[in-house]
Amino acid sequence: MNRVDKFASKAKEYDTLQRRLLTAKAIANKIRVNINLRKDMHIVDFGSGTGLLLESLAKDIAKVTAIDISPSMTNILREKSIPCKLDIKEIDLTKEDLDLKVDGIVSSMTIHHIRDVQALFKKFHKMLKSGGFIAIADLDSEDGSFHSVDTGVEHFGFDRKEFIDLAKEAGFTNIKIEDATTISKPHKEFNVFLLTASKE
Ligand SMILES: C[S@@+](CC[C@H](N)C(=O)[O-])C[C@H]1O[C@@H](n2cnc3c(N)ncnc32)[C@H](O)[C@@H]1O
């Protein structure tokens, strides 16, 4: 399929930026505090990129399905040794469906690249077993200066109340949102939240 790989120029250096590693670790720790991960769990990492989030969670679960549209990012993940089963799906989840029923869906710093977040949340809800969870980390509303180039950016972060409402509308319950970490860039600090919720 012919599509533009918007992360092609970033992929090679992606893991060399210390702040990205620290952000993914902080989000993984926050997920662990909020979600009881188990060694028999199969989870999806949506927008898994080079795998920074999933590699921090892998030792606590059985399997991760990494979903990402970017060949350049997933090629870096393929080179890594991940301490659980790993299945990589190189697809645009907004355009394709996956016939999966998983225990949880995690995602870090990806939802602001998605135009129709409501439709995606509904898709997440379908992909979960009952009792399953979502744990989604992204930027609080920002002034547009987080990205130096806006290609592929659909939202300048999110208003927390509106984000919660999207999850509610998609059928999620036990919705909770809290501070996850802060990303320090030379010109500014950006807050990252973690939303957790479950499917009944
Ligand atoms: C900023 S990166 C975050 C990567 C990783 N989660 C992390 O925290 O380091 C966003 C990722 O989302 C992926 N992505 C964006 N839109 C997508 C879509 N519609 N379907 C699947 N992956 C997508 C991009 O290719 C990219 O790898």
C-alpha cells in the first residue's frame, strides 16, 4: 500500500533522545500503578513506534500486539529483543480493522495524530474483552509549539474533560485521568496525562 511515512525522518534518531526514553518510562510506571498487569495478559500498544512504551511493560505481560502505520518506526522495533511475545501489525488502525480481543490497550503520545478520536475509541472498545482496560497518555492542551513541524499533528493536545467525554461516549467506565509526566523542551514544559478506563 502506498502511503507517506510521516516518521521516516525521525525514526533513526528516535531512541537517541533521552527525554523520549524518560517519558515512556514515566508513563509505563504510571500505567503499572493504575492497572494490575498480569503475566497472562495480551495487550495492544497503539502507535507503538520504536517500542519505547511496550519494552517497559513487556516483562509483566504475556504478549503485545504493536500497531503502527510507520515502516521506519516498526523496523527499529523489529531489531529489539522484547521479553514477551511480540506481534507487529504495520497498519493504519483508523482505516483497517483487526479481529482481536485483548485484555488491554495502551498508547503513548499517539492520539494527537488521530483526527477522529471518537471513532478510534469506539474501535478500542470493540477490540477489548469485557473487563479490559485502556491506558492512554497524551499531551494536555498546548499552544502548538510542542512539534517543530506539524505534519501529521491533528490536535494540539487535549482538554481533559473533553477527552473523558470521548471515552464515556465510546462506552468506557471507571474513567480516571491524572498527571503522568512532564516533557521538558528547551523553550517550554509540556504536561502529559494518563487516562485509564475499563470496558464492563
Ligand atoms: C510520537 S510517536 C509515539 C511512539 C511511541 N508510542 C512512543 O511513545 O515513543 C506516534 C506514533 O504513532 C504512529 N501512528 C500515527 N497515526 C497512526 C495510525 N493511524 N495508525 C497506527 N499508527 C499511527 C506513528 O507512526 C508513530 O510511530
